[in-house]
Amino acid sequence: MLINCVAYENGSRLADLSVEEISDYLAKPDCFVWVALRDATPQELDQMKEEFALHDLAVEDARHGHQRPKIEEYGDSVFAVMHLLEQDKGEFNVGEVNVFVGRNYILSVRNRSQQHFLGVRERCEREPHLLRQGAGFVLYALMDAVVDRYFPIMDRLESELEKIEEQIFAKGAARSNIERLYDLKSKITFLKHAVAPMMEATGKLSGGRGPAVCANSRDYFRDVYDHLARINASLDTIRDTIGTAIQVNLSMVTIEESEVNKKLAAWAGIFAVATAFAGIWGMNFKAMPELQWEYGYPMALLAIGTACVALYVHFRRVGWL
Amino acid sequence: MLINCVAYENGSRLADLSVEEISDYLAKPDCFVWVALRDATPQELDQMKEEFALHDLAVEDARHGHQRPKIEEYGDSVFAVMHLLEQDKGEFNVGEVNVFVGRNYILSVRNRSQQHFLGVRERCEREPHLLRQGAGFVLYALMDAVVDRYFPIMDRLESELEKIEEQIFAKGAARSNIERLYDLKSKITFLKHAVAPMMEATGKLSGGRGPAVCANSRDYFRDVYDHLARINASLDTIRDTIGTAIQVNLSMVTIEESEVNKKLAAWAGIFAVATAFAGIWGMNFKAMPELQWEYGYPMALLAIGTACVALYVHFRRVGWL
Amino acid sequence: MLINCVAYENGSRLADLSVEEISDYLAKPDCFVWVALRDATPQELDQMKEEFALHDLAVEDARHGHQRPKIEEYGDSVFAVMHLLEQDKGEFNVGEVNVFVGRNYILSVRNRSQQHFLGVRERCEREPHLLRQGAGFVLYALMDAVVDRYFPIMDRLESELEKIEEQIFAKGAARSNIERLYDLKSKITFLKHAVAPMMEATGKLSGGRGPAVCANSRDYFRDVYDHLARINASLDTIRDTIGTAIQVNLSMVTIEESEVNKKLAAWAGIFAVATAFAGIWGMNFKAMPELQWEYGYPMALLAIGTACVALYVHFRRVGWL
Amino acid sequence: MLINCVAYENGSRLADLSVEEISDYLAKPDCFVWVALRDATPQELDQMKEEFALHDLAVEDARHGHQRPKIEEYGDSVFAVMHLLEQDKGEFNVGEVNVFVGRNYILSVRNRSQQHFLGVRERCEREPHLLRQGAGFVLYALMDAVVDRYFPIMDRLESELEKIEEQIFAKGAARSNIERLYDLKSKITFLKHAVAPMMEATGKLSGGRGPAVCANSRDYFRDVYDHLARINASLDTIRDTIGTAIQVNLSMVTIEESEVNKKLAAWAGIFAVATAFAGIWGMNFKAMPELQWEYGYPMALLAIGTACVALYVHFRRVGWL
Amino acid sequence: MLINCVAYENGSRLADLSVEEISDYLAKPDCFVWVALRDATPQELDQMKEEFALHDLAVEDARHGHQRPKIEEYGDSVFAVMHLLEQDKGEFNVGEVNVFVGRNYILSVRNRSQQHFLGVRERCEREPHLLRQGAGFVLYALMDAVVDRYFPIMDRLESELEKIEEQIFAKGAARSNIERLYDLKSKITFLKHAVAPMMEATGKLSGGRGPAVCANSRDYFRDVYDHLARINASLDTIRDTIGTAIQVNLSMVTIEESEVNKKLAAWAGIFAVATAFAGIWGMNFKAMPELQWEYGYPMALLAIGTACVALYVHFRRVGWL
């Protein structure tokens, strides 16, 4: 579905175009066309392919979708794929935006995502001195918008980790901690898959040997790279922390088990002593003088009680109880 | 066994050749010969070696088989080895396709595999404007076909992992989870061995300093590289997830054990109390007044029952039962 | 808030300036201006941006803060971000210093931190032969000061690790060890995030292709790099040691548990023997001759005692008790 | 000990030489001398050093032995060290072969190993068209022979791993599995130490900037590199698998322990119930009506038996027994 | 403290100098001065700084000490820092040697270490044809001496590991194994910190773009590099093995615990059976015919004994006892 199709000259909006007019404006110098599609049909893609002379393989990638993020040069033009992440009740939905950039055009195709880029166009039009850098700057503006939307996701993942960390040494929380850590780790993967290849690709745009169409905006791409590097470093830290947390959690379970074991041992010991004593005085030997004593029974109870209390005190002291 | 031997001119099929005619067509300009062998005998290889002046070492590799995937330049010609994976009742069968590419010929030798490449030839012949790029494009088409067949394998491995993940926090599933994770990991290795070295090699074909015969199709090889990179990234994620899952599984086992231990401790405690009480009233002291009471016995049963119930309630409350 | 604004000529203090005078001095040859701001307001930043013709993106970064440490070139000028770490009751506070360096100016903006750099200015003014190297040397002096403040933090983390290590094989210290190791690991992360990207960036300043403004002070930046490399290597060692320590701790818990288990087994065995013997002589068979013996009871006690002692000695010998 | 000393011209055997004649043949063009020593004495090495003008450090390395595999250039000449592995009753014996290669000579010195290279010489002499490539080709032939002997070792290690894997989920095999895995890992290390540095060094020989003496045989060295890369990849896989297997094994032990624990808990519970019941009817209260019943005893036995069976059935159902 | 100060010409000792004479000899062509200091005072360092025009930062580093090993170029001169390790009752003492090398001088400053380098000077003087290479060769000779002293330390660490490995599967050795492995790992760190950065730095000296003063001795520096690489590889292997050993040890503890558990379960079962039987015949039912039988008691004992023996045999068979 066509969202927008506008021609710009020297950074200012020139005219809203119909698709058929595109080729007229492409011929003008100092002018570029910015087209935005959404969930493009094969027909629309074919039309655009013809208008802008897009490369077969790039259009193929846009059609099939499910690419990893990348930025590729096809001759003078650039083809970029970025992931759009949406969190829907904890589940991630991975959309995609494909951007085709040439000397005098930029075409963005957004697929399977609710996130629109109208704000990007508005901001660009408010700053004609920057938009004058050309189609490369629009690519930057789109990338910047995409990356800006990764930050709140990362923040949410970080605060989720913090919540788990508050519970990590709590007794009895082991099972739920493990489940949440495992879940968090798989969420991290979505963001990581969006960020890491894009960071690598952006690094090339900002370097000295990037494509000509992006040369004017090199400092800006470095800025995007920097944001991606920050997210990436945070993701690596979260992943590393999750690994440690799982390990620590296992230790905590073992420690708790060990404490239960000690308690078990202690109480079992106390009752075993009582039972053994009682068993002995329950034997049927004829000649057991203490059984005949008048205060034999209370004394026996006292003996048993004393032994149990002594054990109890001992176990308390060594920390088993 | 010779499957096919065809000459092409400007991207169009010229003629089906007998092996003896090959040299005639190699002499023509703008013409290349595409030969497909299957489970080639040493004699066939020697014949081809002579026809195309193949390098000793490359032919040797094709004869011996069991190479790792690679793409090597011998002077102007290129020798590529790729793995063909077939899953037969869970077991992987690793076949091989060896491709020799020169300026005006391409020879593919498929060994120990049921996967044929007839479709590749048909598709190439349907797109003469692409086939005109020469033997390098055919190499691309073959690689693309091989890599396309890796995707369903990877999907199957991914869905296998997902099935295990559904069970990972289930009680009593630990042993089978571990076995399936271990099994999955060894399957991953097959695909990894096919993909990782091939990705590395393809990266060189798509770079600026690749062999001349592939120069026309550089963008296409980058596409293959990209697919391989995607599979490779997914494989790394699966491996990483398997590692975490094994760790998590160990935690779950320990947690379950700890719960069993608590139950054991609780019930052992309850019965130990009953036994200890009974033991005490089973002692043979003469002067045990309560034994003479009319309601001594029911009171004793009540005392024992109360103690047991109290313990039971306590254990319930602390979550041991 | 403006802290300081001074012009230097040939390494010597020339004059204290008001902000308005800056542009006069920037015009003079062999002269540079050194401005220090603290928690700069957007207005102050805008003013500075105009005076020094700073790049949009750099000013933006300084305004937003929370950047990762970096050193970026914008044309002839350099923009550096460094982290200032303060430990407040164990919690880390991460402040930032942003430095803009050009051929004839240096501007430092310190945010969210109590650490001032007055000492740096004094030391620079005491060594005019070094300050003569220009604004690049001031950047070095600031970086050196920042890095010097990392050392005591690292020392404290190292001695914390040592204290934990003293306890690592102590009985019953497992839980607190784990908690302290986990806490230490997250502290390490703060320092790591400050040091690692800065080390990488500084490496470029000291290399042959660094920015022109830093070229005179290349050896000095290498010195800073070296300090950062030392801290970084120590941090990696601490992290690695923490990992091993957590693993070792888990082993110690399991070993202790195993020892408790053995003790439990041993005592349970001893009392079980006593109880079984007593149980047997507590049976009500009519014809149990030993029950009638005069010394049956003491002999029974002796038998039980002997069995228990024998078991005790045995368990001692095998190390279970 | 001198094994062989032969001069070659244009790839064909010219003459067997005494050591004294070597220098005569070195002077001839298109001619090279191939000397093989075994467990060379310092005197022999000194003699060779003089004949071929070998470099001090290379000779020193050959004298001392116990080098890591490497390939070094000394001016125009090349010095290579390779490991020869022999498995003697499971123990590895690490021998060494040192090869000195110059424009017109090749000297191999084999130390502490039974593996001879007579076959290499024979094969070379059978293929004069290859041997014509000069001393560099002989170096290739020796390296190829050494590497070919690594394959059966690797195969043996792989099949050892497979045998362990068959046992990995077997009950009660944990201890022996762990011991065998640990042992296998240390064996892997021997092969890894032989292969990894040699692979790295060979990579340089096959690259564009390798030594002149090896330039003719570049494709051949790449072949050796490829074999080494294959072994190396397999070794990495084995190591990785060993790591996972040890982890899995630990899980299996914990699972088995957990199962034993459950059984213990179940049986202890069953008998505790029986004992508690018996204890209660063993109390000496006067007024226990059921004791007087005619069928009290069988009913008691029945009650106890029923309770035990009920428990048994319950435990069976929950999978503890 | 000045140890030695000698001038050399064409590789031969020319004269012992006082510090004041140094500058005279520095002026002579083909002549270099070799000075050795020990625990130099700031005054001595300042004097040397003046004589040889050393760089501020290098002298600063030498004064402060506690640097990581490194080799830095300051213009035409080279500054090297190496660690001297001494093992004093198991504890490592880390000394340092700082070497300043210029075209015509070499100054070594040894700090906090008992290891002297007199032997290096003697050996150098015995080989004037090598010493003629100049100050760079002396640097090599010093580095070689330092590295040679790392080998026995590494050997001791390796044999320590071997001793632990002999115990690793021994029963009851887990705690001491863990402690020794942890201790060994921290020792490894000392050597690693000395070797790894030095290896990296030496790699640059032996490469094509090293400093001019070392150019004559490039092959020799490569030799040092090689030794360091060997130590480094061994250290990595030891570290890896320690990691595996700790993991294996944890498995062994768990296995032992599991065996103890089985034994406990078995014996507890046996005695529980005896106690249950005895308890039943200890019940006070009136009508228990077997109690009246003449051989009731021995038959009961037989029954109990048989049950216990049967259980014992069963447990033996399943390997629990």
C-alpha cells in the first residue's frame, strides 16, 4: 500500500507525486523522491523496481522478507534491511523495513509492523539544511528512528533482569527465577538479532569506504552506529549476567537443599535417640532392675528428654537447626 | 555416471554434447560447457581432468571425497566443495558436490547423495540474460540450490528445540530433555560443518578480490553469503540455547530433588514422632501410671495423632509438603 | 555553570576571559582557549556551540548524556566522552565528562559528578613546555586524570575479591560468598563499561592515523592507553576469577552437603542398629531363653553398645564421622 | 645418523652423495640435494650447518628439540618443525621432524620417533615432473606425509568419543564416563598442539607472501593447509562435545541420585508406617481392647499390610518406585 | 645502584666507564654503552635520563614500576618492561626489569628482584660477532634470559597440575583438589600476565615494521616470540585443563555423594526391615500363636536374618553396596 510519495529539492518539499510522475522528477538535478510503502504487494514492488531500476536480488529479498538486518551496495545504490520489534503481551513480533536508496530516490517498504515513520518525514522537512544532504540523510533518519525504538525495549529487558535479581537470593524462588531467566534470555535474542548485524553494517557506512550516496552523512551514521554499539554492549552484559545468575541460582538451590538436609539429619538424629532409648527399656529381659524402680519411668523420660535437648542445643550451635 | 553435458552460447542452450565433443566447444568464444556427473568413477574423473585440464589436487580431492566445504582457486579456475545433507530417520547422511569452474566450462560431480540439480539447469535456461554472465553464474545457481536445501533442515532443528523447550520446566522430563538436547547438539554439528566453512569461502567470492570467473556474479554470491550468514547465526543461537537449556535442566533436577528431599524429611519426621511416642509407651517400666488409666490408650492415640497432624500442618505451611 | 575560561599562549596563561571574549582569542595564532563547564544548561551548550562551531551531533550527545565512552572526530575537531565513577556506600554513581577539542580550543563539560579537574589545570600550568603541545595535550591531561581515578576503584574491587577468596573454602560461608561474588561482578561491569570502550578509542589516538590535533601528544595518549589496558586486563582477570570462584563455591557446597550426608548416614546407621537389637529383644515370644538369664540385660546392653561403638569406629576410619 | 643423501637434477635422481660431496652439487644450477638425518648428533648438525650455511637459531632449535610446530624464514631459507605422534598403549609419544629448506637443498632431521619417510622419497622420485618444482615440493611432500599420519589418530579419538557417547546415558556408567572423557580430552591436546600452530604456519606458505622457495608449490601447501584445517575443526568439535558430555554426565548423575532418593524416600516411608503401627500396638496400655480380640493380630497384620501396599501402589503411580 | 657501565666497540669490550664518561663514548661511531642499574633511586634515573636523553613518560614508568610488560617506541629509542617472577614458598614475587635502548646505548634497570643478568653480559662478550649487531642484540639477550627463566616456573606449574590430576579421581580428595586447582589457577595468572602482553609486543619487534634499533636482530626476536608463544600455549592448556578438572571434580563429588546415598538407602532399608519385623512380634495382641511356639523365637530370628541377607544380596547385585 502506498503511504506517501513526495519529491524534494534542495531539502524542501516540492510536490506530492503519483507513482507515474516519479520518473519525471528523477530526471531533474538536485531533486530526490521519497516513497513509503507498507506491506507492499508483489505488483507494487515490481512497479517500483521498474521506476527506480532496483536490483533483482534486493527486490527478491524485500518480497520474501525474514532477512537478517543488513546494508548492501548494488552498484551506486544501497539496500538496507532493518528489524522492527513490537512486544505484544511479552511475545515479540518481528517486522521489517526494507529501504532502497539511490542518488536521487529513497524507497522504504515496511512489512508486518504497526510502527510508522510519519514522524521521521515531518522532522526531516522541518530541517531542510540537513535534508539537503540528500537521500543518504533520509536513510540515516529512518535508521535513527528504528534504533531509537530499540531503547525502550532494552530498558524493559534491563528492568526485568533487575526484578529477577531482587529475587535471586530469596528462598524458594529458584524455580520461578530460572524460568524467568530462561525466558528473558530468549527475548534478548530477538533484540540481539536485530542489533548486532545492523551495527556491523552501519560501521561500514560510517567508515571511509562507505557508498557514495551516504558520504555526506557519514558523521550521522557514526552516531547511529554508536547507539547500536551501546545497545549491543548492554545486551552482552545482560546475557553475561543471565549466565551468572543461572549459575548462582543453581548454587542457591544446592545451598538450600544442603540446609534442608542438615535439618533432616538433625531431627532424624533427635528422634532416633528417643526411639533407641525407648526401645531398650521396652526389651523383655526379666532382670532389668530400673524397670522396677518407683521413679524409673520419670527418670527414663528425663533421660530421653535430656538427650534430645542436648542434641537440639548441639545442632543449634553448629547451625544445622 | 554422466548425467548431462550441454554447451551454452550467450546464455542459451546450444547443443547436447558427447564427452568427446567438449574440446570442440571449449575453443569457441562466448561459449561454455556445463557437465554434470554423479558418483563419478576414477575413469570419468580422469577423462574430465584431461578435457578441462583440471588441477591434480582438485581432482584428487573430488576422488577421495570427505572434504570440508571450500572454494579454492587454481590459477584461473575455481574448485568448490559443498556438503549435501539428507536426514534419514533422524540420522544425517552427508553427501558432497564438487564443482570445477573455468572461464568456459563448469563441471559438477555429485557424490553419495540423492539430491539432483536438474531444477537448477532448467531455471538457468529460463533466464538466459542471467546465464549470459557465464560459468560463474552457474556456480552461483548451484550454491544457491545447495544452500536453499539447508533451510528446511534448520527449520526442523529449530522446531525440535522448541518442542524440547516446551518440556524443559515439566516435572520428570529431565532425563529425556537431556538426551534430546544432546542429540540435537550433535545434529547441529553436521549443519554447522556444512555451513561455516562455506560461508567463509563465499565471503571471498563476493569481495573485491575474488576470482575473475566469478566477478560478473559478485552480487549474487553476496546473496548466497547472506543466506549462509543467516543460517550460521541461527545455528549459533541454537547452540547457545542448548547450552543454557542443559544448565537450566540441571537446575530443575536439583530443584526437584530438593523438593523430594523436603517431602522425605517431612514424612520421616511425622512417622519418627509417632514411633518415638509409641516406643515410650511400650517401655516396660512397672510404674507408668498412664498405662493403667482407662482412657490411656485413646489419649495416647490422640496425643500421637495430634503431634502428627500438627507437624503435617507445619510442613504444609513452610511448603515442604 | 561556567567554572573557568582561560586563554593560553605558548603554554602560558594569557588571560581569564569572559565568554564573549573567546572569539577574539580564537583568532590569535599560537593561542588556545580552555573552558570548563559543569552540569551545563542547554543555553550554555548552545552558546559554546556557537563560539566554537561545535558539531550538532556532538552537542546533542553532551546534552543527552548517558553515552558510552568514545572519542570521535568531527572534521578537524575531536569529541570525547569519559565516565566518572563515584562509589557511594557501595553503589556506583556514573558521571560523565564531555570534551570538545579543536586546534585552538578545548571545552570540558562535566555532568552528574563531584570530581573536579582544577588540579589538572594547575599541573598543566606548572609545565608550560608540555602545555605548549596545545589543546591535544590538555585532552591527554584530562584523560590521564580520569583514568588515574579508576585505579583506586579497581584496587578496592581487587581487595574485595581477595577478602571473598579468604572465605571461599570456609565452611558455611557459601551463601554469603555467592552473594558477594555476584555483587562484585555487577560492580566490575560499571568499571568495565567505563574502561573498555575508552581503551579502544584511545588506541586510535596513539596510532599513526589519529586526529591532527592530538598528533603532538601521541606518546602521551599511548601512556593513557597503557594504563587503561592494565586496568582492563585486571578486570578481565577479576571476572574470570569470579567465574571460577562461583564454580568452586558450588563444589564446596556439594562437598559439604556430601559430608553432612555421610554423617547423617553414619549416625542413622548407629541408631538403627541399636533400635533393631532392642526391637528384637522386645519381641513377645514365649521361649526366648536369654531374657531369663540373670545377666541378660547387661549383656544385651553390652552387645548393643559394642555394635554401636564398632560402627562408630568404622565410620571414623572411613572418614564419615 | 645419516639415512640418505642424494642429489637431484630436474626432478630426477642424479647421485648418492657422501657428506663431503654436498658442496660440489650445491654449486650446480638446476640441482638440489636432499639429506635425511635421524636423531642427529650435535656433530652431525654442526657439519650440516657448515655445508648448508644454516642459521644459528634454527640449528639451536633442532638441537634442543621440544619446539612447537612452526615454519620460519631465515633470509632465503625456511626452517620447519613438525610433530610426529605415536600412540603407545594409549600414551602419546611426541617426536619431531626438523626440516631446513633452501633454494638448492633440503635437510630433514627426525628425532625421537619411529616414523620414517622413505616412502616420501620413493613417491617423489616416481613423479619427476612434480619433483622438478624443487626443494619446496619436497617440503610439501614431507608435510603431507606427516599430516596424513594425523588422520588415523584423529579417527581413533573420534571413535573413542563415540564409544563413550554410547554409554553416556547408561545408568551407573557416570564415573567411568567422566574418567574416559577427561582422558580423551588430554589426548586431544597432544594432537591439537601438533596441528593448530602448523595450520597457522602453513596458511602463510600458501598465501601470496610466502617464501620464494615454496612459491612453485603454493597450491600444494594450500592442500596441506586444508587437511590441517579439517583435522583442527574436528578436534574443536570433539573438545566441544567433550565439554557438553561432561555437563550432561553431571546431569545424569544428579538425575540418578534423585531417583535413588525417591526410592529411598518411598521404602523408608513404607517401613516407617509399618514400624509406627507395630509400635502403637506394642504399647503397654492396660485398656487396649483390640489386643484382646481373637482376630486382632491378623487384622493388625492386614491393616499394616494394606497400608504398606497402598503406599507402594501410590509411589509406583507417581513414579518414585 | 649502579652495577655495571661498559662501552663496546664492534662487539668487543672497550672500557669500564664512570657515569660521567658516558657522553664521551656516545659520541663515538660504532660504539655503544651498556649500563645496568638495580633498584635505581630517582636521582640515578634522573642522571640517566639526562645522559641518554630518555623520554619523560618512559622514565616515569620506570620510577613508578608495576607496569604491565610492554615494548614502546619513543622516536628512535625503545622502552621495554618485563616481569621477573620469583617463587618464594609458593607465593609469587613480581619484579621488573625496565630496558631503555637507543642506537648507541642500552640501559637496564632491575627492580624488586634477586635475578641478575651478569651471565647475559658474559655470554654476549663471548660472542662479539653477534654483539656487533648493536644495542638491539643486547635487548634480545636480556629478553631471552628473562624468558628462559619462565620455563622452569611453567614446568613446576605443569607438574603441579599433573600431581593434582593423579588425585582427581581418588575418593575423598575433592576438597583438597579444588583448593589446589584454585590456587594453581591464581598462580597461572601471574605467569600469564608476564607472558601474554610481552608476546604481543615481541611479535611487533620481529615483524617487518619494528623499530630500527632492533632491525638487525629480527630473527632473534622471533625466536623469543616463539618461546613466549610456547609458554603461552601451555598456559592456555593448563587453564583449560583446570577448568575441566574443576568441573570433573564436581561430578566426582556428586557421584560419591550418590554412592553414599545408595549405601545409606541400602543399610537403612535392611535395618528398617529388621525393626519392622521385630516391632510386629513385639505387639501385645493376646492371640499371636507363633509367640507360643517352642521354636518361634529362633524362627523369627531366622526370618529377620533371611530378609536382611536377601536385601543385602539384592543391594550388592544392583551395586548399591
